[in-house]
Amino acid sequence: MRASGKKRFTIPKWAAGLSGLVALVAAWQIASLTVPGDAVPTPWGTAKALADDGWSFYWPHLEGTGWEALRGFLWGNAIAFALALLVILVPWTERVITQIGVASYCLPVIAVGPILTIVLEGDSPMVAMAALQVLFTTLIGVLAGLRAADKASLDLVSAYGGGRWMQLVKVRLIAALPSSFAALKIAAPSAVLGAIIGEFLGRVDQGLGLAMVVAQTQLATERTWGVAIVAGALAGLGYAIVALVARLAMPWERAS
């Protein structure tokens, strides 16, 4: 059979992303014209509010929320990785650890937030909220990756006298990279969300959550939407950084 000389036309990734952004802005504009009242401002009005507020307004809030989210991301993922490794090394702990993960995921924010605010000081409640948001996702992702290790490789390590720890170091950790990074990419925006939700409860002088609450009480619709856009950009930045680290850590994934 002759190979076809026709080349398949593929849309570049940047073009697909740009078209999605244009469609989103168009839908936003339509909603601003059709939704009653002033609940949905125009994209132009929101952009103007963003420009008027400027970097001097947003930077302190970005710094506060970003620092809280980063610490929650690190703490939550460190605990999740430790628990996942414990399940592999000590299998009888799996039931208890998975119950802990499910409980952290199902705890109602409305109930947990005030308790954390009373127990912890400063911005620690926001850090704890961010950590809770990432714990379950990373725990399940890392566990799935560790269990995806090739059985023949595990048997080979056992044949040479290696135990669970040697299997973990030589085989499971490498096999877990794709699934773990996939979970971390989800965890990064979740940490931002957890920090912002924690800021709704107060106890901080700056943060995107606090800025959004103040803008809502002042009926500053454009600023409220502007803060939401900046929060989304911060979450997207976290996702992008983890994705970049994943590309550097797994060069074989780019080649495939």
C-alpha cells in the first residue's frame, strides 16, 4: 500500500488556547448584557478596574495569599507523601491512612475553618486550610503511582534479596512520578483555593480572599471580579510551575 502524501492539519496549542480565551471573553460580554442588575460587569470595565487598582494594590494581597498557599502546598504534600510511603512499607496501615485522607477531603470547610481560627494563630489557619485541600488528592495520586510499578521489576529486586524498602527506592518511586506530578498539578490550584477560603474568616490584614470580601461589602463589582481574575491567575501560575518541573523531571515523557 502506498503511504498517503497528505499531511494532517493540526491546530497549534497556542491557537486552541487563544480561541478558548476569546470564546470565554465573548461569553462574559454576553452575560454582562443579559444578566439583570450589575452582578456581571463588562470585560472592559473589569480590565479598567484592574488597571486603576494597579500593582500597588494587588501585590500585598498576592504576596499574602501566595505565601500561605505555598506553605500549605508543601506541608499538605509532605504529609501525603509520607502517608503513601507508609502504606507501601507497612501495608496494614492502609485502612487507617485512607480513612484519614477521606476525612480530610470530606470535612466541611464551614465547620473546620472557625475551629482552626480559634486553635491556630496568625495566618496558620489559612496554611492549614490549604494543606487540607491538597492532602487527599496527592495521597491518592502517589499511592496509585507507587502501585503502578512493573511487577517483573519488583520480582527482580526481590530475587536479589531486596525487601519493600529496596523495591520502593529502585522501582516504585520512579514508576510513581507521572501519577504524582499529575496529582501535584491539581494540588497547586487547590492550595490557592484553600488559602483564599481561609482568608474569608479574617485574622489576616492582606490576602486575595480578604480583598474580595471587602470589595463585595463595598459593592465594587468590577474590583470583585478583578480580584477573582488575579486569584485564578495565581492558581494557574502554580499549575504551570508544577507542570514545568514535571517536564524537567521526566524528560522521557516529552520524547514519547
